[in-house]
Amino acid sequence: MSQLPGKELNGTTTGSQDLFPCEICGRHFARDVLMRHGPICKKVFNKKRKPFNSLKQRLQGTEITTVKKQPPRKVYLYLSLIPSQNQMERKSNWRQHHEDFINAIQSAKQVTKAIKEGQPLPPPPPPSVNPDYIQCPYCLRRFNEAAAQKHIKFCEEQAARRAFAA
């Protein structure tokens, strides 16, 4: 009673039996096995599988049990044509950037000329101040609103540490 391919345990070859295809999956079975297989195959193939949620499985057993689902962002053509409140508040400052760039070039030319002639260097041009930026009271640097909120908290802690260490 060897188990060779194409042989059953009782010694008869599988080719001597008539095999019938399953109507659902197409696999071939003997008639008596097909009678048992049919209802199981129907049940398996008629079920719709739920999509696997790896996030849910990863979060099981941790303190983080709920995660807020954000709805997908839908961008419609007609909505993108209407300027939002944010876009209306922000004005383009390309002109200010252009003027700053021209001033930087002119001051660089003056420095080059002064170096060639051996004269004292002219003072650097004053930095332009963007009115939308907020100045940090600790380090006097300027940031946009979102960055300023984060930075000022950080800079305050750093200033307190420096004062404590000194």
C-alpha cells in the first residue's frame, strides 16, 4: 500500500474512476465526493468576504482603540474655481519679493565695486519685513502663524532652560 501519485490507498488508480467537474469551481471529483463537495462549494463561493482591516488588527490590545476616519477629499472643478476665504485673505507678494531681489543685486554690486576700489564696505541693506509674519519675543525671528505657534512654545522652553542653567 504505497502512496504513489495516481494511486489510491486501496491500490486502484484514480484514472479508473469516472470524475465529474464541480459546477461552481470546476474541480473534478468522484460522484460520491462531488455530492458532499457541492453544498460546501456553493456556500463558500456565495459568501462575500469582508475586506481585511490591518489597522483594526494592529490596534487590538492597545490603548488606542478608536481612530477617526476622515472622509475622502473630493475636489470638484466648480469648487476649485471659487476662491476660498484663505485664498482671498492672502495677497500675492511677488512684487515685494521682486524688489527685495533687485535691492540684493544692487547691494552686491556696491560691495564688489567697493572691494575693487579698496573703499570701506557699504552697510548691508535692511531686511524686508513681511507684515504677515509674527515675531518671536525670545529670539526675534519671524514666522508665519502656524510655525510661530509651534516655535514660540519651543523657544520659551529653551529660554527657560538657558535661564535656569545660567
